[in-house]
Amino acid sequence: MKIEDYELLLKLKEVGTIRGTAKQVLISQPAVTQRLRFIEDYFGQTIFIRTPKSLVLTPSGEIILEHAKEVVAKEQAIMNKLSQSSEEVQGTLSIACSSLISQRFLPKILGEYTSLYPKVTIDLVTGISEDIRKNHKDYHVCIIRGEKLKESTSIRLFDDPLYIFDTEPFPEDRLKERPLISFKSDDSMHELVDNWLYQNQHQIKPLRMMTVDQIETCKQFMKQGIGMAVLPKSVSDSMMDEFPHIALELGGKPVTRYTWVSYQEGIRELPQVDHFIQMLTKEALL
């Protein structure tokens, strides 16, 4: 049994389906099925019962999964100790990052980081902040939007005010009625926008809501005149001079999204983690 086999078992339990696991680990579905069959033959036990909806752990599977957790945890602990004892920065750096930050800022930072520390292996997961929060303890560093992680040490990287854009002007003397395009984000983002719209319903009334998967798609729809879009400043600097827009404000204060880097206490004892956080917090992101 390899450490990758134990990690696969844990991923199967987390995701709940062979198909979903194959997508996350970037190998084919038949390959995952074959590997699971090998592991079950190795232990001589059925680990998962395959149902139409999900994988269900057997009693033997529960015992094996507990063993898998211990094996993976011990392996990571050894790697951490080796990283700490080495004079050269190496080891694994696991990062979970908001999709917006990973698209807009992370490539440059990781490019510089890997140039300085080529022996560090980067383990990167991207997604919406809400999903990252659920599994934040699985990563060395989390870069999230919205509220900070209360169970972690958090450093605020930058404040990102929100604006509403359109190809048509925002009149001050009459109600503006237009479709509103939104992109997939966490609930805190939608709550900010919904609250602002409620407070400004005398000025702006969405005719209908359109939701797209990516923020870039949202921008392009807005640019084509399909409707209005609420966008953070970090992705809309170049649009300020091109399109009509107004800042979202409540009580005279800007409606803002915060971006945080969060990590567990003690994790900065790992040199590869400490150097990354230092680089991230010194960078003027916005």
C-alpha cells in the first residue's frame, strides 16, 4: 500500500462518489475503480458499498478509514519535521484559495515564490470561500473572501469595495429597471448585494436575475449590454472609465469585501509556509 492509496480512500469518503473523486484527483473513473478494487483485495474486505447516489462505508471500511487517517497524518508530520530540520526551504505548501484571488493575484506571487524556492511542492485548491471554510484545517494556508476564519490566525490582505456597472447610465431622478447579472460566489457576497438593493429599491429595480458561473462571464455579459453587474474593484479597475457605475454604499460607508490569509497556530514554524505568508503579506495586492 502506498500513501496515495490511503489518500484516495479519504478522498472517496469526502466526495462520496467515484465519478466526483476522479474529477478531483485528475485521473479517470475506471482508474479510481481499479485502484479501489486493489485496496479492497489487499485488506480482503469490502470498504464501500456502491449505491446509485453515493458510496456507503461498511463497518470494516470505517476501521480501514480510521487507519488511513492515521497513516496520512503521520506521513505529513514526518514531512513537516524534515522541512523544519532542513536548512533549505522544501516540503509541501498546501493552499486553498478563493477563485477570484487565484485568477487575479496568485499566479504572480506563486511565480516569484517557486523561483525562490524550487524544491517546495505546491498543493493548490481553488473555489468559493464558503467551501474552503468547511475544510480549512486540511490546508496550511487559506486565502478567503468575506468574514475571517474565527478558529484561525487571520491577516487582512486588502479591502475590496463593490460597484454596480452597466452600459446604460444610472439616473438620479428616476427608477432604473434592468436585468441584474450575478456570478457564483459565497452567501456573504450575495447578502451584501441583496441588502444594498433593498436599501436602494427606490433607485434600482432588477427586472430579473441572471446567474453565471464565473466573474469573467458576468463582466462580458454586462459589457454586451445584457444587464447590470455588481463587481469588486479588484477586477474592474479598467472598466471605471469605460462604463457607467456607482459605488455601493450604506450609511455613507462603502460596501466592501475583505480578503484574508488564514492559518492554524504554529503552522508558520514550517519554513515553506512562513516564507509564503511573508511574501503574500508584503505584496500590495490592491
